[in-house]
Amino acid sequence: MAPLAESVAAFYERYGLSSQQEGNARKAKSWSVNKSSSLYKINAWGSPYFSVNAEGNITVRPFGRHTKQNEEIDIFQTLEKAMEDKVLGDDFPFSPIILRFPDILKDRLETLQSAFDSAIQASHYEGRFQGVFPVKCNQDRSVVENIVKFGTPFHFGLEAGSKAELLLAMSSLCSGSPHALLVCNGYKDADYVALALLARKLRLNSFIVLEQEEELDLVINLSRSLCIEPLIGLRAKLHAKHNGHFGETSGENGKFGLTCMQIVNIVSKLRRCKMLHCLQLLHFHIGSQIPSLSVLYDGVSEAAHIYCELSNMGANMHCIDIGGGLGVDYDGSHFQESDMSVGYTVEEYAREVVLAVKDACYMKGVKQPTLCSESGRAIVSHHSVLVFDVVSAEEKIGTSEDEGVPLQVDGTLPDPIRRLCDDLAALIWVGNYESAMECANSVKLSSVRHFKKGELSLMHLASVNTLYDLIAGITEKRGHKMSPETSYDAVYHINLSIFRSMPDTWAIGQLFPIVPLQRLDEEPTIRAILSDLTCDSDGKISTFVGHEGMGSARSTCLRVHPLVRRKRYYLGMFLGGAYQEALGGIHNLFGAPPVVQISWKNRREMKTRKLQVSKVRDGQTISDVLKCMQFEPSAMLQTLHLALQRSLKDGLVEEEEDAMRALDCSFSSTTYLSTARSVASALLHTAVIG
């Protein structure tokens, strides 16, 4: 029997097929940055903050729609220059890095405020809007302090859900607007309530929001003991809810809130205690990522009627807190039936809230209240970009490097496999690739069985696997649908821990846009999945934002470029500014990345305007993560030094010193892959001298 081919290259030639390399070269000639923008749906999920410039690099538009062309920030060039100037020290490019753009944060706050202000004015609503930021979304000091600073002109406040968050919020609001709200949510003990009451002494507008009926006794008793009159809010458990993962906290069976009966009981008790005037706020939460305006109106309307009833029962009501729920369009589909998208704009969201509350108040004859929202995800998601590099690629067969690989599928194979290979050759020759794929699968399974019996060599098994990959690739190129397990060309290994930096991708299947930061003027010809550094099978990403035309459908691969030797290839994960840093863990002891802030300084003064790049947080070292697990690095180092002295007691003094220096360096180095070689250099020093 003549072999199917002697090599991969011969296989392509014999059957009149083109290699991946040749096909890529033909396609790349007609590519443009507009095609890249469409492929990754950058304008859909990234507008108005992200775009692609003529050089093929991702740019940030920090002032949103008000950004001038000369104010756009080229992420790739900014990082390269920062490294040249040593602005980032030794942390980058040897580890992932979080880039924060505070100007985007400011624009998000102003956009939210403007949307409600416009809706209030258009509908002649008699109250005002005054938002709070739920610090659980991102408790980082620079983020919280910037929100307080940027929100001061419109009295933007904070929301806390634990004692630690409450202290954080109290401290931060001391430098904010004296009219800002401090909403105290979550389960409470005596210490929590005491802190919230103490905040009143600091002249902060702290509302203690009751989640459970029994919390009222704590508030009454402590407020009387401390002689501090509380501001009280109630969290209502609504009947309205939305389907999907993020709606599980809402509805009658939701985790939080008070039933109608419990609310009536609390009002009665406050009246008996002559404290009904302290009840001034109603809070509710339909769920994060509210998908549609109809769900929003339904929930807000129900809550607004509860608010009106409380007012008519004698409570001194002033404010309705609609909670979170303002969604982020992660996949750019604007599809209201998806957890990863929303079917409305910020302006439409605000208008629906205003109308729902106004309608209820008009019907019940109640004064229209201050509107408050806890829109954390919508505020912080856009301002943060996680940047990481690709350290290597594991490509399937068919690339230029593989074209000389031998294919030993010849007469030396066992008869059953050889006969299948004859059938396979015939199917390929006539172009019946779908049947050829089924036949190739039979060849592969039969080969594995023979290998396990000791009847097939490792070289033969490798050749059969290579042949299978070739035919799978060709079959898919001919338009036949393949299984997700085979519908990619390569695994790109990334210098990142998914569990540390994007935990929601594996925990709840969250979708974040991931895009190359450079070379977008070239066609990304490789379909890849991403694999992180952890020793965990879940440490991979195989679901991505679908390309334009796919709607809300997801892609099973990410289109990327071939790696170029000795040139870094950066990917960016976008819209991850909420929750990821707080939820990330130290699986495999990979630490938190460094955080860098990028903003324009003196924007209004054209002559002195400067792009400011500054590190606001160092990345965690090996020593830092060991301390998290109760190890003491100094004691560990001493133990290792003693062991080293014992093992090298007859060796050279220089060898011992360099080994100790290497150990010292290792504890202070990054937990991620690095080209710094500080440990290796210390050890090689002796070898070079020798």
C-alpha cells in the first residue's frame, strides 16, 4: 500500500490542498483595522471608551464621547514606553498587570448622573437623583477615593455590606460631600449597628437598612443607649424578579429582604417606640444585570407602591434606593435575554425608573422622593483593563513548523488499521471530507486499542494522531461543523492565573471581551483557546465573545496572530473592573498583579498636558503569598540557609554566597513567569567564574 503521504507537506501536495500558512498569507493581504474592530465587536461592547487606531493598536478614549483624537491613549505604545523609562520597575512585563483609567471612572459617574438628571427634567419629576457606590464591587483604595472625589459635586455616596466595608466607607466619606448617603446593608450584629450610629456622630448620613426583622431591636436598644437617633431604611423582598443567574437574589424566595408582613410589623413597632419618624428610606434589589426595561419597570413600580404605603402609614419617607441592576453589555449584542448583555442604554434605564416612581407617587398622592441607585458594576467595569502576555503556543498540526513531520502510515501498520487508511485515502481523494473525518476517527480509535496491546509503536500512534488533526482541520475549512474540542488551531499559554484575575470566567461562566492589544492591522489567522499557568484543568478559557453577526452567540475560540520570536504578544481583558480583584484567590500561590493608573494631567492646559503613568499598587511577591498561608519567609529562608551550609560545607565560599543570594532573590520575585532571571543569574555567577 502506498502511504497517505510521507510528511505533512507531502500530504497537502498529494491531495491538492493548501497548508494553513499558505491560506493565511492569501487572506492577510486584504485585512484592515475595521475588520478587526468588527471581528472582536469592539464598537459594540467598547463604545465610547475603546477603539482601534490606524497602527492596529487598541486605544482608550478616557473621556468617552468627549475625547479628542489627540487624547486617545494607545495601550501598547504606552506600556512599551513605560517599560523603556522604567516607570513600572521590575513588575512588568514579567507578570500580568491591571491598568486603571480614572478618567473613564469619572465619565461613568457623570454619565449616570446626567442620565437621571435629564430624565427628571424631561418628566418634571419633583425629586432628585443621588447615587451611592457599593464598595463590594471594587474595594481598592484608589478606586473608592476617586469615586468619592469625582462624585462630590453631585453628593455621590457609598454603600457597605460588612463591618470592614463600613469602616472603609466612613473613612472615605469624611473627605466627600456632607450631603452624601452612606447606606449600611448586609447582616448586622451589635458592633455593626454601633459603627453605623457612630457615623452619625461624624455627621455622615448613615442609613441602617434592616435586612431582618430582629435587627430592629438592636437598632432601638443601641440608639437609646448611645443617645444617637438613627436613620432607618427597610429592604423589601419584592415579588418581581428576573430570570437568569443574577436574578436569583430577587423575588419572594430571594436571600435578602423583608416580606410585606415583616414590614408592617416593623412599622407598628417603630410607632409604639415613637421612632417611626426615623424610618426614611426603602431599599430593594431586583438583581444584577437586569436584562430588559419591562423587568425594571415592573420591579421599581412594585417597590414604589410599598414606599407610598409606608409614607401613608406615617413614616418620614424621603428616599427610595433601587439597588443595583444597571447592566453591562459584555458581549455587545444588546440582547435582553442574555446574562451577558442588556437591551437598553443608561438613559433609557434612568427614564424607566423615574417614570415608575412618579406614576406610583402620583396615584397615591405622595411626595416624590430622592432617587438612589447602587450601580456598581456599571460604574467601575469599563475603567479597568487586565493586560497579560502569551508565553508560548501549542499549535495543532498543519503549521509551517510541522510541514516536515513524517507520517508513518504505511505498510508497517497492523492490517485492520492499514485497511482503514486505504479507505481514508480514497475518501480524501474524492473530496468526501465529512466521511473522511468519520473514517479518521475510526483509525485513531483503532490505533489506540492496538497501542495499548503493544501492537503499535509510539511513532505510528503519533503519525495517526497527526493525520487525524490534519483531516479535522481540512474538514472544518471546507465548512463542515466540528465539535468544540477540535474547532481550534492552537492553545495559547498565558502568563496569568484565571483564578486570581478573572475568577468569574470559571465560577459562573462570565464572559469578558479578550482582544489582542496590537497587530490589529493584520488578520488574526489562528483560532486559539487560552490556558493559564495553574496546574488545574479549569484554568483555561474556551468561550469568547462571538464575532459580529453572531448576536449573543458565543465563540469557542479566540482569533489571534501567530507569535513572532522575541516579540511580546499582549492580550487585554476588558470590562473586568467589578468584583474580579476581590473574588480572586491564590490558587497555586499566584499573587495579585500590580496596578497602574493612567490619566491625563492638566487636560485643559494644552502646553503642559502630560500623560501620567503611575503604579498605585505593587504586585504580590512570592514572600507575600506565602505569608497569606501562614508561612514566615524569614524563617523559611533561615532554614534553607542552614541546609545549604550543611550541604556545601566542603564547597567554595563563592558558591555558597551565590546560592544564598539566589534564595534571597526568589522570595522577593514575582509569582508569575519572568524574563528577569534574578535567581538563575545568581546561581550562574559561580559557574561563569569557575
